[in-house]
Amino acid sequence: MEEVTPSRSTAWMRVVVLAISAFIFNTTEFIPIGLLSDIAASFAMQTEQVGLIITIYAWIVASASLICMLLTSKIERRKLLIGVFILFIASHVLTAVAWSFTTLVISRVGVALAHSVFWSITASLAIRVAPAGKKAQALSMLAGGTALAMVLGLPLGRIIGQLLGWRMTFIGIALCASLALVMLWRLLPVLKSEHSGSFSSVPVLFKRPALLSLYMLTIIVVTAHFTAYSYIEPFIQNVAALAENFTTLMLLLFGAAGILGSLLFSRYSERFPSGFFMGAMGMLAVSLLLLLPASGSEMSLTLLCVLWGMAIMAIGLSMQAKVLSLAPDATDVAMSIYSGLYNFGIGAGALLGNQVSLHLGMANIGFVGAPLALIALGWCVLNFYRNERLQQV
């Protein structure tokens, strides 16, 4: 039976285990970004060709999120999470022994399906198990797991890949996931499916203009970000002509800045929701626009990565919190759609970055992503003033 009044420390431990799970899932989603060159070399392929696994993974998540969520909407959440982790671990074992690029893609499909379910339900679960009055902090902690995936998971995975081979990176992820599975089993209570919504919720949600606008904005801003970020490793090494160790440092700083962005979100997002969101959007546009000019100096590129990391984390958290507030009656359906569209943006950005690299040169990935970020910023400004005028009527 689900506990009614757990202690405050127990409640926080449950949020922590979900944050650890988020760390693991985001590490494996983004780890190919830090290992593209190594994976490409092992299969005798071009980096741009291997980069397509980012698009394939993201678009599977995009297409499967809502379907998987609806198929599992009645399943008790603790049991569902355990099942998701079993699929996740098995898929990573297959990744580690992949004997061809096709096998690698198949293994990533299994991870993507696990991802589809995980991110559809985790934000709402974090809020449910959090101490009373600490919803924003619980979301921020969940985002902290996401940020740590970039500050620790991605650089550490890259270092392991360089020292022991990229396959050992995925073995390490499978081992960490196994430990997380034990923690989930021991710490989480029975969590009945609540406010998950159903297929009938979908047309209702799409009749909400604010939510629909946010969904469209998600696609644009995420596409802008991943147009450049998907190829940040080869950009730093080939365009900026900097050392491999500097690439690892930049990934580390990017993730650390994401943690700072999540702390700023926790402190200021509820006090200045519109200003905070638009400010972060502006920071993203500036970061992308200055990516190539900053590549001529280690210091400039370092400062830009810090600004960029803060911006994208603040944007992601703000959009996630807004989705939950706009769809309290069907949180899992709304979040599965959001997760799907977010990953559609990841895939679109990775594909766009791939085409820019092949046809215009990798040096131009920031210049192509920046106009999309500016469009998203303009969209936010117009919606803000529109809502202000409506409130004055």
C-alpha cells in the first residue's frame, strides 16, 4: 500500500533516486556526442554518418513517447520503472557487444523505448514523492541529475572511452543502471497511476492554445540548440583546432553551468517567470551566434560554454514546469507529448547540424542554429505582450 505520510528525509531520498535515474538516462542519451569520433573509427565510418544515431534515437523517442505512455498508463509506477530499467540495462549490454553499426542502432532503439516511458512519468512522480511545498525544488533536483549527466556523465564517459574503448563506457552505464534499479526497488513505495490521462486527453490538450504554443516553441528552441551541440566535439577539435583534453573540459564546464542554471531556476523562475524564460532564450541565441567567433580563443570559448549551458538548462526547466502547470489533469500525457517533441527537436537539430557540416562546413553550425533561437525568442516576447494585454482587458 502506498505510504500516506513519509518522513521528510524519506521523501527527499525518493527524489534523489529519481534524480540519479535521470542522470543515468541523460548520460546515455548524450554520450554519443562525446564519442562520435571513436565510434566512427571503430566502424570505419565518417563522424557525420555516425552522428545520425543521435537523430535516430531522438526520433524514436519522439514517435514512441505518447504511444508507450498510453500503453502503460494503468500500470503501477514503481513496477513500470523497474521494467523500464530492465529493458534499459539489456539494451546497453547489446550496445557494448555490437558487432556492426546496424546492431548498434538496434540496441539504441531499445534504450530509446525505455527513455520514452521514463521521461513521460518521471517529472510528475518527482512532484508526487517530494516533501510538501517543494515541487519546484524537486524538479530542480531532477534537472540537477540531467545537468550532472553533462558535467560528470558525458566527460567521464568520454574519458573511459578514450582509455578503455567506447564499449566500456556503455558497460559502465549498464552497471550504474543496475545499482539504480536496486535503489528504486528498495526506496520507492507503490505509486498508483494518477492523472496520467488517456487517449481522450490528447485532443483536449491540443485545444489549449497556451500549451500548443509551448509545444511548438519546444521544437524550435531544441532544434536550435542541438544543431550546434550535437557536433560540439568535432567542432572544438576540427574547427577550433583545440586538444582532446580541452574538449573534455568544455563538456565538463557546460554541464557545471547547467547545474548553475537549475539553481537560478529554483530561485527566480516563480518570481519572474516570463522575464527569466525570455532572458535564458536570449542567452541561448547569443551563445549560438558567437560560437564561431569565440572559437579563436580558449578563454572566449570557455565563457561561451558556461553561458550556453546555463541558458539551455534554464529553458528546459521553465518549459517543463509550464507544461505541468498547463495540464494538471493529464500530466503524464502532456509530459509524454513534451518529451516526444523535445526529442523530435534533438533529432531535427542533429540532422540539421549533419547537413550543415556536410554542405556548408561544420564552422557554420552556430550561425544556422542562432536564427532559430531568435525566432523562439520573438515568439516568447509576442506571447508575453499578448497575455499582458488580455489581462488588462
